Amino acid sequence: MTQYRTRFRTSGLSYRPAVEEPPLRSELFSAAQLEQYGKTLAAAHKLTRRRAKDQLLTRLAANESALIGVCNRLTASISPNDRITPAGEWLLDNFQLIEEQIGTAKRHFPRGYSRELPRLALGPSKGLPRVYDIALETIAHADGRVDAESLSRFVAAYQTVAALQLGELWAIPIMLRLALIENLRRVGVRLATGRAERDLANAWADQMMETAEKDPKNLILVIADMARSIPPMGSAFVAEFARRLQGQSPALALALTWIEQQLAESHLTIEQLVQAENQQQAADQVSISNSIGSLRFLSAIDWREFVETMSVVEMVLRQDPSGIYGAMEFATRDRYRHAAERIAKEGRLPEAEVAAKAIELAR
């Protein structure tokens, strides 16, 4: 654990609580359900020609800063009563990989790159590249898990309604990488918030247990101090506070009674929040482990094969009556596809239409 603390401290970034946003976690879809959803998403996407600022690089930098801050917070003050959750352990153990993936994203995503991609006119991803929203939806409906079959079926189904440009297909790996880093940041901020709540719970528990042992008559004053501080009644605080004090002296039960009374105003109990905290920790561990596994997957897949398989332009050019195109090596085929892409952009035509015209002229 010391090695983590040293590496994060020397980064020059200290923890400042980032805005907590929900993880990318929607209804979990099977490969078949994701395929069907691809058609629904394509029909819902509306494009705009309006230019917009490049938000993704700015967000990547913010995510990097937030993740370093999260790791600083998780390793801040290790003591016998502090526990790093399984999700936090996953994040810390794999942080070098995350740093490498952020570096890869920066190298493969030059400034202005996303402005060349079709952007959405409406919805939560308004102004962002369409292909980035596809990446977000892929991750949200798989809880961070990306695999070749589901991704291929999803993109293929999407294109039965709306064809993706070649540039968008090539952008899929970088957009998935950005979306996975976004997801890690969101879950990570929750982990840091939970850690802060547990630290607070431990601080009050330590003070109360010491007072109960050395000066029991003043315990009520410590409980009153805690009440005046308006501690968070979140699941992390309540679960940790209850863990420390349950089964201790009868005098300390008074503090738990006060917690129960506060929760009762919201029709909740300590047991319910302990259960909710356990469930959230389990869900966060799955999201973190899936997202990290998917980052590894992105580095292992043959994206050249993926793009050729998914490309509508490739499918049209394969209809070359002479069969010469299909016999070419990848680099040569890629030049043909890029030529169709360039002509389509200059003439504001669909890429598949340009490719079809080339085949027509070859007949």
C-alpha cells in the first residue's frame, strides 16, 4: 500500500471532491438484446452540421485528474480501522494500466479529431460525436464489459438503420477507451466519497469508544457534538458506524439509537443501509473489474479486421466485377476506402454512394 501512496503523492495532485455522477450502468442486455437496441438507438440519433467545441479531450484531462485524486484519497491514511473496498483494491492494483490507457487515448486522439466526426443534435450527448454515444451505450448496457461478438452485432444492427462513416468505425476503439475511463472516474468518485464517509464514521466511533472507556458520563456530549455536525446519513457512513459500535457497551448503543431515529424520518433502518452498502460495493467491484478487463480487450482486438467487417464501403467495393479489389492487401484496400471517404466528404455524399459509383464505372 505504501507504493501506491508514494506514486500518487508525487503526482502533484491532491484530492478535491469531484462532482459525483452515476456510473454508466443501465439495464443489462444480452448480445441479442444489445443487437436489437442498436436499431433503436440508430433511429433515435439525429445529426447536426453545427460545429461545436471539442469536449472530449477536456473531459479526458478532468477524468485523469479525478482518478489520481481518487487514488490519493483511497490511500490517504491507512490505519487498522480503515478498509479499502474490493472495488478500490481493483482500481489501485490496476492504476498503472489505467494511466497507460489514458496516455494511449491522448496519443490517438489529436486535438480537433472529434470535430471531423458526425455530431448529435439532441439528447444527453448533444454536441458530442455520434460514435461516442454509441460507445457510452455499449458500456452502459453491459456494465462496462465489452466483447467482440456483442460489439460487432451492436454496430452491425445500428448500420441496418444508419450507416457509420469510415472515420467513425476507426474511432470506435478510442471512443470506447474514453467511455471506459469516464466510467472508471464515475465509480471512482463514488469510492472516494464512500471512503470519506467511512473515515468520518471511524473518527466519531473512535472518539465515542474512548470517551465511553475513560469518561462515560461525557459520552452524551460527544453524541450531541456529532448530531450538531449533521453527519451524512449515507450507506457508507451508517454501515461503518454500525460496524464499529454494534455489540459494544450498552452506553454506545445510544449513538446507534440516534442514527436509527434520523433514518426513521426517511422510513429507513440501519439494516437496510448496511444491505444497500454491501450491494453497492459489489456492484462497483463488477463495474471496475469489467471496465479494466475491457481496456485490456481494446488493446488485444484486431481493429483492422473489425473496420473491414463493419464497413459499408468495404462491402460495396468487394462487389468489384474483376475481383481485383478483394485480392489486394489491406494497405491497398485501405487507400481505396480512404479515397471514397475523401470524395464523399468533398461532395457531401454518402460514402457508400461514392463506392457504388466506382463499382458502376468499373463494370
